[in-house]
Amino acid sequence: MSRPGEHPPIPNLPTGSPQMSRASRQASGASFTRAGGDYHAVRPGYPAWVTGFFLHGAAGEEQTDVPAEPGSGRRASGPITALDLGAGTGLYTRDLVAAGLQVTALEPSDSMRAVLAQELPQVALSSATAEDTGLDSSSFDLVTVAQAWHWMDRDAASAEIVRLLRTGGVLGLVWNQLDVTVPWVHRLARIMHSGDVQRDPATAAAVGPGFGPAQVRQQRWSDTVTPEKIVALCHSRSYWLKSSEAIRSKVDANLTWYLHEHLGHAPGEALRLPYDTLAVRYVLA
């Protein structure tokens, strides 16, 4: 028990990755249907190393049949084709485009897809889902899923990706997650109800049959934000989006107290928000 005037101790870190039933997954995922513009404005992009890791693996690893010259976006027979599943507003899709790849993106949310279409008009875009893309078999060298694998049916999506990949093709899964090993960030994640912190890569990035062993890279970094942007970041998360006005007000009040009174940050103050990016790479078996 804490002493008078002291803040309660920080709870223990979670010990596993979030597990959701199909119904829960669909209900939570549906909360993003009207969040496209706000999501795009506050969610961070991805570290530059992620796409290189997906295309080429870690240094010294045997390369697969995605023989791109670094930065060229091409293979001997033409451009590398990439499919971004659950692409959202295109925060990771734009990295594939910047790498010179021929990109197709799938996003079922109308508001998310509208932002992506505006930001990346050169990308072929569909409202199909990862479990049933309607795309031709053996048509992609790389399939990526950024911040969305936990919203998908693992077995159905895995089977569809196996069908879509060419021989030697790669599946890349990536998450930006709050670095909850930092005590103040862990408490922030609890207040925000950030349930997408993937504590165990083996569980979070598990896939169905048809792939070789997982190759994992994890790296910490920091994003420059303000207290106001942290509140907006909270408002882009499924827990807040699907909650009642009463719960939203309570979360906002707790955030305001924590950021300004407890941590002492001034309005508009620039601060560093620690992240931990988890990337997992699979080669088609």
C-alpha cells in the first residue's frame, strides 16, 4: 500500500500478447471505420531498416528469391511486387513505394482507404480483406502486414498469403509498440489501455503452415511528441474509439493528470516517447 501523497506503484508488466476471439477481433477492428484522418495524423511511421530487413534479411543470412539490388526495387525479371494487407492509411505502404516496389494495398475501412488513396494515388487499392483478397495466385514477391496481424484470422490469412506469394517470397509482419520496459511509458500504456503491446514475438507473430522459421528483429527508438499528441494518439486506439463517452472522459482526465500534474509536462512541450519496433520475417517454404 502506498503512503499518503504517494502515487500507487506501477502494475506489473503484462506477460503475454493479447488474445482475441473472432467476434472480439471484428468488434474492435470495426472501431476504426471513421478514424482515418485522425489515425494518419498521430500514428508514427516505421524505422527505415524495416523494409530492408523484409527484402534482404539480417546481415549474413542466405538471401531468398527476392533478388532486389538495394534501393532499386527491381529483380532480374522486373519490378518487385509487394502487397500491403490491412494497409490502413498507408503509413507503411509509403515505405514500400519509396523503395521502388510495385505496390498493391488492401484496406477494408472506407475512412482509412480514403486517406491512403489521397496520400498514395499511384498504389493499386482494394477494399478486400487479408483472408479473401481476390488476387491472382503466385503474384507477389513480398506481402507485408503493419500493425494489423492481430486483427486478422491467422490461419485463413496465412493460407491466402501462401497462395499469393511466388516461390521464395517473403511475409513481413511489423508493429510499432510503446516501449513498456520504460516505467513511465508502461504506466501510460495502462492508462491508454494499449492492448497491442506484443510481449512475446513467437505468439504475436505466429503464422499458419507453409513458411520457414521466423527471423526476428526488434529495435528501440523514440518519437518526438507533445502531451496533446499523446492524447490524440490515445484517441486513435480501438479501446477509446469503441468506448462510451463516460469512459472516454475518464481516460482523458487520467491522461491529463498523468502528463501534466504527475509528470509535470507543460502544454505543447516536446518530449521523447519511447517505442519498440518488432519486425518478423518469414520465407515461403
